[in-house]
Amino acid sequence: MMLVRRMAWAALALAGAVALGACGTTEKRAPVEDRGMTPRGTATAPAPVPVSPPPPGAENAGKPGYYTVRQGDTIMQIARERNLQWRDIARWNNLDNPDVIEAGQVLRVEPPPGAATTPPPSAPPVATSRTTPPSPPPPAAPPAEEQIAFIWPATGSVIAGYDESKNNKGLDIAGKAGDPVLAAADGKVIYAASARSYGNLIIIQHNNTFLTAYAHNQKLLVKEDQTVKKGQKIAEMGNSDADRVKLHFEVRRSYKPVDPARYLPQR
């Protein structure tokens, strides 16, 4: 009996010692690694992302007097649609090469304060309708500016005619490389350089109403601001920016393409 009591007391003493030891033990924790913090408590800055520069003039997008270039636009087209001279737009926007404009670029299309402008071509007079006379008046003679006698600019056959639905704004005339290209009437060269989709291009201004354009040449024989005579050789036929040797010939009335066949003599 005495032995049993001693064993019970020994067990109680051992349990107490274990409990006291547990209470006196200091808790240990695994070290925590600071990730993404340099130094401790400071966030690491992300790597910079490269940003493409905005197109020229983007700060003026949407403002009155400015135009945002679309894919396929040319400075001559933009000028024609606003009855302006392309040289003025190039000067207002400090364009070193007017043939190089990009989609998204914003161009000034109204003169800045104090800037000089080239007078736009005068529009032909518009006849007012009259309903009171019993018979219509006889047609008036066309203005002298519209009495230009154009000649054919090349001797080859026509391989494609004027067709708005196919976006063909003139006549395509066949020929051989080096064939002469002739001025269709007296006038002044206002453009003689390469142009997108037209290749080596010449544009002649005949008066305030009519222009003619001669595209895809292999060699230009005149320069801008040069005066030319009807029938003068101005270029050699070629295939610049074209699928074959040909002359693309346009007649433009108040800067808008018209069917050249209406103004050329019958062959």
C-alpha cells in the first residue's frame, strides 16, 4: 500500500515539472524573408515601360482648323478637299518632305494668324434657276477659262478609261518605255516629283480652273515653276509605281478629277 502511494506522488511531481518546463520555454519562429522590399519596408520600383512618341501635332487633335491624317491620305488630296494649295499646308506645318505624312499626324489646314495664303482657284459662275419665263433662256457661252483646247498627251491606245466606281480618276494610255509625254495645253508646272501611287508625277496648272496630271513617268524633263507650251515634251513614259509601262493622265476642274475624254479631241 505504501509503495502504491509513493508511485502516485512521483507521477504527480513529474507531470508538474513538465508543465513548468513548458511554461518557461521561449517560443521560436522561423525568420521571415522580405520579398520585394529594398531596403526593409521600401517597395521596389517596377522597370520602366518604353512609350512610343505621339505622332506630330497630336496635341492639336480635334481643334478647329486642324485635320488628323488617315491611312492613305496625301497632302494634295487634303488640299483639294479644302480648296487649298498643298504648298500652303506644307509651309504652315513646316513639312520638309510633303510626300511623307503618317496616319495620326495632325496638320494645320487653316492659315495661322498673319500668314499669307495662295488664292484658291475661282469657281465657275453658278446659274440661278428661273421658273417664271415661259421658255428657258439660251445657254450662255462658257467662260474663256473653260475654252482650253487640250491635245492628247501620248499617242498610244487607251487601256483604261475614267471610272469613279473603280477609283480610276483619268485615262491610262499604253506605250513603250521612253515614249514622249506631251503637255496637253500651255501652262505652268506646279509639281514635278515622286508621289505615292502616282510614281514620277507632273502637274500643270493651265488657269484658275484646270490642271492636268501626268503619272508613272520614268524621267521628268521639266521643273516646278517652269512655263510649258502645248505639245512640249515634258517627260518620258515609264512604269514608276505602276504594274506596266503607261501614262496615267488626269484632267482636274477646280481640283476635282473629271473625265478627260470630255475635253480631248476625237482621234
